[in-house]
Amino acid sequence: MGIEKLIPRASDLAVFLRLLARSATGQPITTYSSHFHGPREGCELHIVLVDNGRSQIVGSDDFRRSLNCIRCGACMNTCPVYRRSGGHSYHATVPGPIGSILSPAQNAAKHATLPFACSLCGSCSDVCPVKIDLHHELLVWRHEIAKRGLLPWSKRLSMVAASIVLRNTWLYELGGKVARWLVPRLPRFVLYNRFNAWGKQRELPEFPQQSFRELYRQRHGK
């Protein structure tokens, strides 16, 4: 187990178990915890405490709080990116918002793209039972990855383009209209080819006829 799984006293265990289950699935108590009270007679019990970069995280003011994670999965349940993409798309043992913080801490070069798989909506931070500032830490990781020169040019260009579009309402609305009309009419090979790694495992959702803004104006006027 990781060194952050140690708790001060045995009496604290009940609090963590109830917090874990209620935050994960809404159950009153977890059904998958094992209790070991020592080795059987004539045997030995070995517990391996794994560091795996955790000491480095403890020494970081920016990411120390991520080690408070109890692995309940509440951040994954609420994350719009994780719910759409699924866990396997993260290519890491721990996916979702918390995995996008812990994995780069272990190997920033390998997992440099994970902090960018986030809309920064802050929903993960809101539901976290141990109050980890997840979306703030993801934003810090973006800065750190760029500072280390680990951000590929394709990601830099896409972020610049997204910044321009999202800062201009008219451009955002125009882009949505063009995408809703154009994408369903494109030949399949244009969307799903060897340059689109995501398209090898998943399909785009059906595009709506109208945007949310158009529906709102239609139903409520200006």
C-alpha cells in the first residue's frame, strides 16, 4: 500500500471507512475492506509500504493535499470528462481528476497530457470529501508541464485556438453552428483515421440540431 494510507490510530478507521463508502456509492459501509490482525501461527505477515514518488509530493506545497485522497471515486463520478471518456483512456492506474494529479507526479513526461483532460469546472473539488483542491492542482500541473517543456506543439496550438474561441462569444456560437452542420456530413475517413487516436476506440456523440443558447432564446426570449 502507499504510505499515505497510514492513519494515526485504529479508532480512526471507522471514520475513513464510512466516509469512503458514502462518498463513493452512497452505501452506509464499504463491503470490500480486509482486516489483518497479524500472521497465522508459525507464519509471517509482510506489509510493503510503497513510496513511488509520494515523498516528493509531500514536499510540494502545490500538490501535498492530493495525498489526502481516500480513493472513493467521487471526483470521477462527477467529472464530465471522465464520464465521457472512461478510465482506460487515461492509461494510468488511477484515472480521473485525482489520477491526473498523481500520475504526472510519478512520471511527468509519460502523463503530461492528463492535466489537460479537464474542463476546470471545479465539480471534483466540490464533491471531494477530504477537500482536495483538485481543479486548482490540475491548473498548477499545466503550468509546471509547460515550464518543463513537456507540452507538445499540437497541444500548445490547440490551447491557443481554444483561448481565442472561448474569449469571443460570437466566434464560439459560429464555431458551434459550423460544427453541427459540417461534422455529420463529413466522410467517415476524415474523422476516424490513424491521426485520430481517440477515434480508434470511441465514436462522436450525435450532434444536436440546436445549441443551448438557441433553445434558451427560443423558449424564454432574450
